[in-house]
Amino acid sequence: MREYALVFLVAASITYLLTVIAREIALRTGAVARVRDRDVHDEPIPYMGGLAMLGGIVAAYLVARELPFISQAGGPFVLRDAGVVVVAGILICAVGVLDDIFEIDALTKLGGQVLAAGFLIGFGIRFYYFPSSGGTVFALDPAQGALLTGFVVVATVNAVNFIDGLDGLAAGVVGIGALAFFFFSYQLTSINSAPRATAPALLAIALAGACAGFLPHNVNPARLFMGDSGSMLIGLMLSASAVTLSGQFDSADISRDGSGGTASLLPTLLPLLLPPFAILVVPMLDLVLAVVRRTRAGRSPFAPDKQHLHHRLLEIGHSQRRAAFIMWLWAALIGFGTVTASLYRGVWVWSAVGVCTLGVVVLTFVVPILHRPAALRVEG
């Protein structure tokens, strides 16, 4: 655990320091977010935060290569798989940099995303099986694994990109999701007495560190945006870290939960796919709603608007900072709640999740009403 903590700190500190350089590059290349009708900022802000985050992730990976526990205890596939994901991150970040500077069209960006996903698949980073309750394993042939992996990676990248519309929102949600998935990966191996040094845990903790290092520059009022270079990078890193889990272990090696049963939330759910989807349910929900909303209006699913979930939080009375914080809380509740419930059983699990859910609901819907002026509350 100490080596993972070091990886987190390296990623956070390097990202924090590189934001100054990234901001200067953005200003020199004209990669600046102009104020548009759908935006919530009221002055131009530089992009390129993704370059700083990429630097933090690469630095964390290079340090991990020199740490005895991570580099030796986990076997040869840990650093190899993590390295493939980092290279794919460099590739998709380069596509994002081009978009930050030149604003490339949606189809070209999609092509870059598919290329990065294809790079992962080509080097063996894909889903190999689905374990479920009762010890049943659904094996995937290479074509099935490749298609599912490509879909998950591209969908995650775009989901993160869709919610990157509020200061600190995407970095916070993904950072929390990465911590939740690190907890899942580490605890799953601990419960099953498997090697603790794994590519999923390494990638997740490095991503969490990069998000933590970027947030001080990105919370409202933001001095730097991550841009597509950052949103696509962290979307790929989070989804790929989940994908690597099924390539690191045989399903029988990670099948038990903390109570000695099968590691699954419900008998029909799949523990290896459940955590990444649960972590990303907030941006995924926003993505689905946006596609439905725009399609029903006869517009392109990629056409921007100002009706995302974070925009609705602003409309009901939250400030920008509080709206981002509320989204973080929902991400933490769903991510950590689902991960905990998939690993442990008992009344205490559901009681804790219920209490936390009630608290988040109150903060989301009751607090804005209490903060309204008395006259407006009576009128409403």
C-alpha cells in the first residue's frame, strides 16, 4: 500500500507542477476556451490541462517501474499491461491536443478514440471472460472481447467528455471513480490472497493522483481547463484500468467476496463489469439523456446544449462549486457504494448506503431551497 501511496503522490505533484507549463503552451498556441452561450465561465480560459495530467501519469508509471513491490511481486504482466495503457493514453491525448488547438470535427475525434481502443486491443488489453455467481464463467472469444472492449472504452471517453462542462467536475468525478476502482481492485486481491501488485490498481491510483493534482487549478474559478486532451485521456485510463483486470487473473483466483461467497452485488450481476459502470453511472446517464434529448429535437447527438445534469443543478439554485461538489458526492455514493456491496455482505452495508443516499438527496434538493431568499420560497 505504501508504494501505491507514493505513486499517487508522484502523479499528483507532477501534474500540479506541470499545469503552469501546460497553461503557457495553451496561451502560445491559442488553445483557449472562448465564452459561448452554453458555457458557465464568463472569460476565456486556456485548455491543455490534459498535458499536465499525462505528464503526472507517465511520471507515476516510471516511478512504479523502480519500486520493488509493484515491479516484482505482481509478475511480468503488471508493468507490461500498464505500459500499453499509458501509450494508448499518449495517443488519445495527442488527438485531444489537436482538438484543443484546431477544433477538429466529431468524426475525426471518434476515429482517434477508436484508434486508441484498437491499440489496446491489439496488445491484448481486452475483456477475456465474465465471472458470475455460482462459479460460472462466460468466456469471450477474441472478436467478442475486442468489440466489447472497444465499446466500453469509446463510450467511457465520450461520457467523461460530455460532463466536462463545469469547473472541477470531470476531474473530481473521474478521480473519485479511480479511487473507488483502486479500492475494488486492491480489496479483491486481498480477499482472494492474490498478488496485490496489479495493473488495474496501479493505473487507477496513478489516475486518481493526476486528477487530484489538477483539481487545485480547475475548481471554480478555474485557471486552466483540461480540454479534450484531458477528458479523453482520463476516460480512456479509467475504462482501460477496468479492462485490464480480467487479463491479470484467472476468474477462479478472484471469485470470493469478503464473506467467503461469490464477489457479486446480486446473483445476476457481473463483479468485474459492475464497478466501472457504477463508477461512471453519472456521466453515462448524462450521455444517454443528452443523446435522447438531441435526437428527439432533430439535432445531432454531438450538438452541444446547456441541459446537462450540472446545468440543471445550477438552475435549481446551486453555485458552481456546490454543483460540482454535489456531482462528486453522487459519484462517490454510487462508486464506493456499489464496490462495497459487491465485495461485502450484511445489513451494515445496506444501512450505510441508505444513510449516505439520504444525505446526498438532502444536499441535492433541500439545501438549494433553504438557500433561497424567503420571498422566493413562499412564492415557489
